[in-house]
Amino acid sequence: MKSLFSFDNKLRKNASLYIAGVDEAGRGPLAGPVVAAAVILPPNLIIKGLKDSKLLSEKLREKLFAKICSSAISYGIGIVSNKVIDSINIFNATYKAMKIAIENLSIKPDLILVDGPFEIPEIDIPQKPIISGDRKSASIVCASIVAKVTRDRIMHKYDKIYPQYGFSRNKGYATLEHRIALKNYGMVEIHRQSFKTKFI
């Protein structure tokens, strides 16, 4: 856990340098939006129990989400709908969500740490892509948790509208339950038309 924070601190030339970690949730599901988050943490912060969002229970993610949001210097969220995903493809939609998240920060960062091998297009801020960044950088891990919890909450709301698909459990991913529901009930408005080949 401490190595996550020391990773970011080594990149910080001085305490006044703002580093934003950026990550996304929901690139692979058959339904719902893709959500990105950008998080700027204060220097020398330690959040106990922090780890990659995929390795945490939903209950722990919620607890850490509250801690991150209350401790962060700033955080921003970007949400891109399934209809936009269908129109510009999931990769461009992911970058769009990341760009929105950065724009929603109350402070312009001096450096952006991006989870993955590529920089975000059309951003006039220095960037550092980090492969497996959600296991190396505290700010990226925090962004992954904020993005994941935000998206899960959206899917819980959709579950109340479309209970037959089990969105509160599968979050729109291609589980057997979800694929059987698609076969029985067809698609609804939050399904990604461009992902049809993954439905069966």
C-alpha cells in the first residue's frame, strides 16, 4: 500500500505539484456507460486498505470512495453514454470520458498519470502512461475506485428500471444471466448496439 503512495511522491518534484491519476470503468460491458475519474491527492497522504478496485469487495469500494472524495484535493468524473460509445467506438469514448473527468477537476493538474500504455488525445497537460497503473500509483488506484463506484451506482439505478437483466449483479457485463436475459427479452435502450457480436 505504501508503495502506491511512494510511486506518486517520487514523481512529485515539490509539494505544490498537482498530479492527477486517471482511470476508467466499464469499457467491456454490453450495457451502460463508460465512466472515467481523475483524482488529485495531497502529498504524503496514506489511505489504509487502498488497492486496485477489481480486488476489492463492493462494500470496501464504497468505504474507500467516501474516504477518497473527502481526502482528495480535487476529483472529476466523466460519463459517456452507450449511444456515444456506439457512434464513436469504445476506445474514443473512453478517452472522451477521461478528458471530461480532467476538465471537471477544480484545479488544473501539472501532470496526468494515465492507466495503460497510451496518452489521452487532445490534452494540453503533460502525461505519463503507466501500464498496470492501477497497481502502482495511488492516484490511479483512487481514480479506478471512484470510476468503478460511480458506474456501479448507475447500473444499480438501471436495475430498478430493467430488473430482468440483473444489472445490480452483473453491472452490464456478459455474464450467463445477462446473456440469457438478452435472448429472452432482447435489447433495451442502454445496451451497446456496437457490441452485438459479444451478446451470445
